[in-house]
Amino acid sequence: MNVSLLNLMNVTLFFDSFKEAFYLNFIKENRYMLLVKGLGVTLEITFFAIILGIVIGFIIALANLSTIKIFNVLGKIYVDVIRGTPSVVQLLIIYYIVFASVDIPKEIVAVMAFGINSGAYVAEIVRAGILAVDKGQMEAGRSLGLSYASTMRHIIIPQAIKNILPALGNEFIVLLKETAIVGYISMDDLTRGGDIIRSKTYDAFMPLIAVALVYLLITTILSRLLGKLERRMRQGDSR
């Protein structure tokens, strides 16, 4: 048999097999909707968790920088405990222990768990951003008659936010990938959607590769947007 003809037959068989697997995994019974709905759940949890994390992070960062001993100690304990334990364990503790006797939507549990987890990392990002602001800025504000709180609010924090925006963007990307563990509390996110398809078709390759590609696409887009933001910030600094 001609070698080129044999190669053509192999290619044809490959594409026929691929089309059959694609139909079985995504088209049949509208199984692709498991990924679409799962992606919506993933993005929703990530969005609200990062907002909660930013709020917690700013509070803890200010506590860690406070001259009041108790605030400083509590802030450091929070950061050490959250950063020193796996996020999946924190999620399970909040779901099975903290809210064990409370009928609360799993989405709220997930947002709280990831928000609390992200808050510890955001706190360190914010703390580093504030410490990066020249000490003379605080002295200048105090010399103008502003209180410590007013100087922080009007002078230090606005400059710190500009410094930490890229790092906060990276934290958003990390958090997006960490939400893949919500299947532990039976939430149908993107990863679990792919796993459900796998359990129906007994084909692990195509659904899980699809999940990985979706995560890769989203993180790539976010990384590009962050890159543009950083370039604009550098341009603004050079003017």
C-alpha cells in the first residue's frame, strides 16, 4: 500500500475518533453546559472572594502596622495561621465545622473561605506597599497638621495602592486557580464540571484538557491585562 495513502487513512481515522470523542464529551446531552455553568460559578466565587480578601487584607495590614500591641499581635497571628495551612483544609473547616449546624448556601461558604484565605496574602501585599512609600511622606503630612489616620488615608494609602495594583492582580489570578478545590464541598465549578463529564464518558483526556485550557485562557488574558496596566503605570511615572 502506498505510504502516503496509509498516512491519509491514519489521519482520517484520527479525526473520526476525535469527532466521536468530542461529540460524546461535549455535544451529547449538552454536556458542554457543565463547563459553561461551572465557569460561571468559578468566576463568581473568585470575584466576590477577592473583594472580601481586599477588605480583610487592608484591615489586617493596618493592624500589623499599628503601634497598638494587641492589634499587631492579632494581625500577625491571622496571617501566620492562614498562610501556614492549606486552603482546602480551611474550606473544609469552615463548611463542616464552622457552619455545620447552619443552613447556608455553599456559594457564601466558598466566598468566605477564599476571601479569608486571600485576605492574609493581600495583607502582606498592602503592608509591603505602605512600607515602600517614602517615610518623608508621613513626616510631611504630620508637619501639615494632619493626624496619623488622615495622613494614612489621604497621602500614604493612595501611593501604596498604585504600588500594589500589579501584585493584587496576581493574587486574583492565583485565587482563580485555587477555587478549583470547591468540589470538596460538592460545588459544581469548572473543574467539577469536567470531572462529571469524565464520570459519564469514562474519558478523562478530553474533558480535563478542556478544563485546563479554559483556565489557561482566562489566566493568560488576565496576565496580558496586568501587563498593560503595569506599562501604563510606568509611563505615568516617567511623565
